[in-house]
Amino acid sequence: MDYFLIYKPYLVLSQFSAMDGKQTLADYFKVPKDVYPVGRLDYDSEGLLILTNDKQLNNRLLNPLFAHEREYWVQVDGAITPEAVTQLQKGTSINIDGKLYRTRPCKAMLFAETPIVPERNPPIRFRKEIPAPWLQLALKEGKNRQVRKMTASVGYPTLRLIRYRIEKLTIDALQPGEMISIDQKDIYKLLFG
């Protein structure tokens, strides 16, 4: 079995097959043909993605019965209030496939200082008069575009979204477009304890 941790860059599809002339994982990562991403990150999101050919690992990470924690670093548009952060922690109502969905309680906090993250190309739109603080959100569910919908639902649209961690696996050692190999024993220990 093969296991890789990658930092998916911004504006890259979470797949190896070409589509609509957009960049894909194949433009950055050379892996065996039977290796594929576990889950996905949206085209306009970046950060940690696991690549593997281990079907059991894929099932354990994608099956909602085995809820696992994913941490996102989210830069939002505007000086987010403590009330909005509390609302995120308690759960918010978002639209999923035309139906109202109440998100599960999650961990949410404002970074005291801007986290050290790689430069993004192109950078977010900078407006001197409007703050763009960073939030740390840790969820145990993963609906389509959930983090973006959650921050928008409390009045603060997402400007930049980085998946920093899945359980105990992080992107600390990686820059966008980089990949490291990890062995089975280590990845299972970091994901499932």
C-alpha cells in the first residue's frame, strides 16, 4: 500500500484526470496509477489531502460513522465578532442541496495573531480599511463547501481556506505542491490512535 500527504495548492482540482483545462493533482504529484485522493478539497481551497490505494483507509475516512476531526484555518472578510464565533461553535444553518441543514457543534476560535501560512498566488484581495482575520475551525463532518457556508451564514465570507489537519496529520512540513510519503503504521496511528 502507498500513502502520501500532500499540500494541495489553490486553484487545483482534487483529482488526477484532466477537466476543463484546469490544473489537477497530476500537474504536481507523480504517484502510482492506482493511488487516488481520499476525499477532496474544493478547487478554491488548499491544504492537506491524503493520497492512497488503501480502500480500507478510504472507507474509514469517508464513512460518516467514523467521524474524525479536520481542522481548517479560515481567513474571513471583516472583523468577526465573539458572538459570530460562538454561533459557529454551536452550529449554524446552511443550505445543502436545496435543504436547510444544521451543522454539528464544532471547535471555533479566532487566532490571536495571524498564523504563518504560505503566500497564495494570486493573493486574496487586500483592503486596508477592512480586517481579514483568521479563524481556526475543527469539524467532525464534511458537507459540500461547509466551512464557506458556515462563515457566510454568520456574516463573514471566507477569503482563504486551508485544511491544516486531519486528526493528528498536519501540513506543518509542507508547502503548496509538496508531497511526503508516510508508512502504513504511522498514518494509521496518527489517524486512528
